[in-house]
Amino acid sequence: MPVSIAVVGLDGLARCPWGLSAPDYVAYHDEEWGRPVRDDRGLYERMCLEAFQSGLSWLTILRKREGFRAAFAGFDPERVAGFGPADEARLMADAGIVRNRAKIRAAVANARAALDLPGGLGAFLWPYADPDAPAPETTADVPATTPASTALAKELKKNGFRFVGPTTAYALMQACGLVDDHLTGCHRRGAYR
């Protein structure tokens, strides 16, 4: 993959290069990615979506997001925690989502694990935030994992979470604003401090 810096779009705003690669990405980049998410439902949704994305294009997940929300009860952890075999069969037949049995089972297990956390998912995840991480100048400066994401993945697994390795944990950290990986020069860099 070629190394890239922030790119100016037709609207005159500089963005991370991936944020201009498809129309769906512009809105996600500008309005959501990197914005702090602190509520448990929002964090659980993003954790599930990042897990479902594993091995796929994020664009696939974005385009199926409303299907995921419908299929997973609006990502309400209490409701998803109650899913059983009939729900798994329903989800495996739902073309509106990614039909992967291991990922579906992980979403249900993760809802249950989230409910078991003292203080909730937000209280568990946010201590791993790194607001002072260096600003990436180029796409080559954006890591796939960090010591914090490795530690977070280990603690998540220890607490019963599935499909949350260091790379998925880091993607979750980026998506939910625990780190700001908007490139230097991107109009969203530092916007949420």
C-alpha cells in the first residue's frame, strides 16, 4: 500500500486518504470515526462491527450497518445477551448482515460479557485511551496494533470477550476516539479534544 498524506477533497477539506475513497467513507470519516463514544450501547455496537469486519472491507460493514442494527436489536447488550439458538439460526439466514457463525456467537458472548463488567463497557475501555499518542503524518505512521491495544485485547479475553485480538481492539480504539489517528493535516485531527 502506498504511503499517503492527508488529501484535499473536492469540497476543499483535507482528509485521511481512506476518507475520500468512497462516498460512504466521507460521512463516516467526517462525522463518526475518532469521535469519542462513551455509552455502552455505542461501544458494544462498534465492538461488534469491528469484529464482523475482520477479514472484510470496512465498506461492506458500513453498507450493512442498518441491517446489523435491525438484526441485533439496535445493539442493546441486554437484548442480545438473551439471544439463543433460534436467534442464531435467524441471523445465519439474514442476508442483511455478514453471516459468520463464529462472529455471531462472539456478538452474543460479548453482550453477556459486557453486562458482567463492573461499571460497564465504557468504564472498562476508556482507561486504555491514549490522548497523547503522536499524530500520524502519513498512513505508514498509523499502527495496526499498539501495546495498549494488546493489553486491552488480553483483558477483554480474560473477561469473556471473543473476536477481540490486538488489531480489532486497536480498530475499536480508533473508531471510538480512544486514540486520534486522523493524519496531521486532516480537518478532523484534534477535533474531538
